[in-house]
Amino acid sequence: MIGLRRRAAPRDDRVVHLVAGRCLDYPTAELVAGLPSMRDALAEQADSAAATPLASLVAHLDGAPLADLQRAYVDTFDLSRKHALYLSYWTDGDTRRRGEVLGRFKTAYRSSGAVVDTHGELPDYLPMVLEFTARVDPEAGVALLQEYRASLELLRIALQEKKSAYAAAVVAVCATLPGESPPDRAAVMEMVGLSGPHPTETVGLEPYDPRLLPLQPASTGAPRGGGS
């Protein structure tokens, strides 16, 4: 009997963005129920280099009890700021300036002409940005992801150092953006013209890891992502 080979669909980064966003959100029974559909959608993206690492995460999530997934998620993302899922946190930390940056995310959502329900999350929450990119305005969403490429790469490196399965989702997102991912933190800084971390007027708790303090451009000393 001759087996049927699944026909590859044209590369569509929206599939990767949507699946990655869902996988990076808190695991629920609804997520688990949707994993087979995610797996099938990724299988159709055979020509996408981003789909392969993401498929490994979907398989991992599909093979573990929900309670175990929830514990691992909390341990990874809720109990340590080393793996913050808030894009502007990596560049602006807990500074007063961050409020203005978050406003820019809200403006991008409003400018799309669609109503975006934040569900109580900050607007720079990565799963939300990815959902917006996949389902609302791919052009504006990719622009946000590219603007905060340094945040994505630093998150990727931190998750890879932890040997977390969730690293695959961020690897996949980075693979949809122009250029190769830098190999280490120093290369991330060089890629975007940033010098080392430099704390400025923090509000509330200090970042858990000094590497998460606001990054500043080497030329001007002004935080990236700040107002003009």
C-alpha cells in the first residue's frame, strides 16, 4: 500500500506565531485539547525552518500530564524574572519610562482597528503580541517583534541555559525574523548597538537578575524603546 505524503503548505509565519503564542501561555485543558491541531498545522509548514523546533515543543506538551505542565510553567516563568515574557521588561526594567513604552504597544493594537482583549495582562506580554501578529495585523506585529528582537534573543538564551523545552518556541519566533540569531548575550548587545545593563530609576522590586536591568544604547545613553 502506498502511503500518502502530506502536501506542504506555503510558508506562513502566522502559523508559527500563533502556535508559539499559545504554547508560551499558561497551560490549560483548552491548550492541551488544541495541541493535535497545532501539530497538524505545523506539519503542513514543511518548508519553514521555524516550524521544526516548535513541533518539538508541541510534542513535549502533548506528552505530559497537565498538572506537570502547569508546575513547570510556574517554575520557569512565574518564580523567576530570568525568563520574563514581557518584552519591554528586558529593555526598560521596572522604570517609570516603561509606562510610556507600554502605551506604544497599546497604540499599535488600537491602530490595527481591532479590539484586543488583554485579559488583564500588560500589552507587551509575548503570547499576546504573537496572537496579535498572527490574527490581527501581521505587519504591525512583526514590527513590534523586530523592534524588541533583543528581548526575544535574551529570553531565548536564558531558556536555553535552563534547558527548558519552552526555548523552542522563542527559537521558532526568532527564526521568522530577518537575520540569524546571535550566539550569546554579548552578540545580542552588538547586534542592536547596546552596551551593558545600566539601571535607571527603578520602581518597586529590582529585577531578579542584573542582566534584566534596562539596556541602553551605547551612543546616547537613552533607554531603547523610550519616547522621542
